[in-house]
Amino acid sequence: MSRNRRLSPAMSIASIVSVLAMMVSASVMASGPAAATDRSASSEKQEFAPIDRPGPALSVPEATLAKSLVCSANVERSQRGVVLFVHGTTMTPEENFGWNWLRAMAQQDRPYCTVAMPNRAMSDAQVSAEYVVSAVRHIHRTSGHKVDILGHSQGGLVPRFALRFWPDIRALVDDYVGFGATNHGSYMIHALCPPAVGCSPSLWQQTAGSDFTRATNSGQETFAGISYTNIYTRTDEFVRPALDDSGTSSLHTGDGRITNVAIQDVCPLDVASEHIAVGSYDPTAYALAIDALDHDGPADPDRIAGSVCTQLLMPGVETLQFATEYVNSMTAIAKELVLHDRTPREPDLAPYVFAG
């Protein structure tokens, strides 16, 4: 069967955003932004905390953490693993997942929760990680099952920081699925953070070579007992590089079971899947994620039917409302990128991150 999808009606909007981002990126790079300092894996092992050192006490008040977690009614004493959705930068859980994934979960009677990171995930990602730690612990305690984490963009990166520096939650997680995750930062984000203007704390932390991403990936990227599925698109306009599995979203080291897969590995002619699509309505990304949830280990692209390439939208997305929901998402992103509070540099890493 031909694996060729028709162009998405949202492609024109994504193309405009992509062109603007590339123009700004070229301008910033022409001014000569400092390149990330190369550090060997051995030096990072010495710099950052040992892999199995217990994590610190959470600094966010318990009531605040509890308020950030919203779960479906079937989570308590669930008969299956609970899916925890972690949203991306500039968004809320409802804006990222309410019009797509949460509807699909409800249609399948799958238990799920969402965690709202503070300030639309624009604040220090180290603090946001505490919300994920608390959510995983609570869901496991309430449901009696391991947690499946699905995160979009920064929502894929922050849970990995939590797993790295709070090792107790590793045994509570079954699957990790990242959609266009900024696992190693993105050089495109430098375009949003020119030195004269500054950027939000979490955007600094998602730039290529940031201290936050170095800490997250230090020692090893994955952990035993967790299956990692990293889904990306080669036409991602924000999270780059993304041309192959050596790109920013992919993971390679550690003891976890790993699948790094591009949308185009399943549907080679798909040029419509962009950054928002991969975490909100792309049917191939959905099929890969569900494959990971329904099988032992990470997703296997060979199990995905070729017919997915002819679909425009994932289950849960209402066709007549799609354009409105998509534009609302893009508007929210643009508004936050323009109006968010800016700082001149990346936040300092917390003391618990270091070996000393």
C-alpha cells in the first residue's frame, strides 16, 4: 500500500511559522552566537550527581503539586497502566491534549492524568520536574500500576530530568513516549533568545548545549525497566536537528529499551507533519504511541499499518473543529512567545544536580 498522506490543511500555517523561524535563526547565527562547549561523557559523569543518588525533597508545596494534577475517574484502582500527559512550552494541558489525546483516551476508556507545569511551562524546568515527580508518585500510589508518560516538546524533556535526578520514580514508570522532545536542545531556539532581548527560563534550558540538557543526559540517557519511544518528524520547524536518529529527540545510551522513529520512517512522503502536529493530531505519531502502550517494550514501526499514511487526523480529533483548535493552539504559542517574561541567561542548575 502506498504510504503517502495528503497535505494537511494546517500546512500553510506551519510553513509560515517555519519560514519566520528560519529567517530569525539565520539572523542570529550570522551575529555569531557562542557555540556550546564540548564536554566528554567522562567529565560529565564527574560533574553531575551519581545516577543512583536519592533525589532531593520537593520544594513546591504539596497542595500546589496536588492542584496541578487532573485525572480521569477510572484511575483509582485501574486495571491497566495510567497515561500521564506532559504538555509543551507555552501551553496548558487542555490546549495541548484536550482536543485530541484526552478524547481518544476517553473513547477507549483508558485511564489518564494531566499535569500542569507552572506558568505554561515557561518557568525554570527544574521546578517543573518536581510536578512530574509528584504526579508519577501519586498516580502509582492511587492506581497500583506503573505510569506511562507521554510528553510533547519540553513535555518530553522534563520527565527525563525527573527520572535522572529522582531515581525512586524509575521503578514506577513503564513507558516513556516523547513527541518532538527537546531531549538535547534545539539550535532553532537560539533564534527566539537573542542576547539583547533574552528569553524565558525554560526556553534557555532547551537551547542546544544548555546546562539543563547536559545535566539531563549525563551519565546515561535511559534507565532499565523503562521503554523509550522517541517520535519525531524530519519537517519539525522548531526542534532541530531532526534529519535522522542522531538528531536532538533521539536517545542512545543507558539500559532502557529504545526506539527512535521519524514519522517519515513509516510514511516516507509525509511532508505535512510539523512540530505541533506530531504531539497533537498526527495519526502516525498516535499509532506509534499506542503501539508502545499496547506492547511490551517500545514501539515497533513494522507493526504500524500502511493505511495510517492516508489519514489526516488521529482518533479523538473532530474534523469540523480541527482548524479552529489548531489555530487556537498556534495563537496561544505566538502570544506566549511574544509576551512572556524574559531573563538574560539560563537559570543556574540546582545544587542537587552536581556531584559535590
